[in-house]
Amino acid sequence: MSKAQPIDVRDMAIIHRTFRNMYNESARLVRTAPAPSSGRVSFLADHIDFGIAMLHVHHEDEDELLYPKLIQRVPEQAPMTEQVDQEHQLIKTALDEAAAACAAWRGRPSADTGEALAASLDHLNSVVQPHLDDEEQKVVPLAAVTLTQQEWDAMGKHGVALGMILEPLSQADRAYMMKTLPAPVRMLYPILIERPWKKYAATLRTGT
């Protein structure tokens, strides 16, 4: 099944940009403070756990709402689609390892547990990056001519860290991502999203 007119799927690459940056930045922040305060450890560990949970939810959405539809509707592309989908399992293993390392660092912060956490985030980043490339180059173009816009947009119904996603975007990409927000949220964006995110980001990058 394919459609003559592709749907708008550019938001996937925009959301992927968050995952492309998150784990590398988190590893760097952990290494920057080999002997952080207990408050800093708690803050960074919460941030890392949130980043891990975000990718779990993102992949659960795809496993439920994206890949089964593509395999069913475009069976001739099923081997490729299934191969990219199976990469989720490798990433889940890396996510679980990073979560365990984060728990160990939170419970017994030291240079050794901090480096173990940073190394696990490096490994996670190394398996996430090629998967994101595969999705953007192989799966997303197929989805653009296979799914309806309503089906595609359903993957974005779960809550995401909008401030984190919007921060690095150009003005055009930010406007594109915000157009799907309800009008009251767009009007109150500086108060509801931008201001809290800037405060959070300042704490994240400069310390507690």
C-alpha cells in the first residue's frame, strides 16, 4: 500500500536530534564532576533516568503504531523493516545497562561508578546513532507514503520534553513543532515550557 502524496514526517528527525545529543552530553556532565555533591548526583541521575525513559517510550510507540503497519501494508519491504525494528532490542539492552549503572552511581557516587556510568552512556550512544540513521533513511520515507497523517501523528500523543526538543532548533523548525500544540499552550509557551526549561538547563549545565 502506498499513497501518491507523502505525509509530513519531518518531526521524526527533529525528535531524534534530542536522542543524538542527550547521552553524549550526559556522559560529559558525569565526567566533568568526578566528586559531585549529593544534590548534583541526584539531579544528574534523575536527568539520565528521564532520558532513558524517553527513548523507551519512543520505541514503544513505534513498536505499537509504526512497524506493524509498515510490515502489514508493505510486505515486500518487511525484511528491511523488521531488521531496523529488531535494533530496538539491542538498544533496550544498552538502555537497561545504562539504567543499572546510573542506579549504582546514585547509590554509591565515586570516580569509578561515575566513569562506569559515562562509559555505559557512550556505549548507548554508539548503538543509538546508527539506528536513528537507519530509521531516518529507510523507515521514515516508507512511512511517508504508507501511513496517513493521523496515524503518524498518533505516535506523538505521549508527553515529551518539549523544552529539550525545541531548544536547539532553528526558528522555522521550532514553529513547525509548535503548530501542533493547542492554541492556549502556544500562547503560554514562554511561561509553561521555555522558562522552566531554561532554568532546568542552567542547573543541568552549570551545576546544582
